[in-house]
Amino acid sequence: MSNGLKWESIFQDDVVASAILDRLLHYCYPFFIQGKSFRMKNFDKK
């Protein structure tokens, strides 16, 4: 799962970044939403 963000650049260590993300995502259920964002529906009209 990659969104283009380099977590090791934020935490300065890839082992620490992996450990933190592992703790945060351990009980999560990832899901992906397709389609246009509701928040962005008026963005193009400006």
C-alpha cells in the first residue's frame, strides 16, 4: 500500500516508521473509495 508518502522521511528512520505504522494500522480495516469526493464537488466551479 503506497500513497507516494515516504514515512521514513518524516520519522527519520524506516524501522521506527514501520513500527509506528504497524501499531496504528494493526486493528484497521483498509477500504478504498472510488468516485468524486463530496468535498470537491464545488471545487471546479470557482
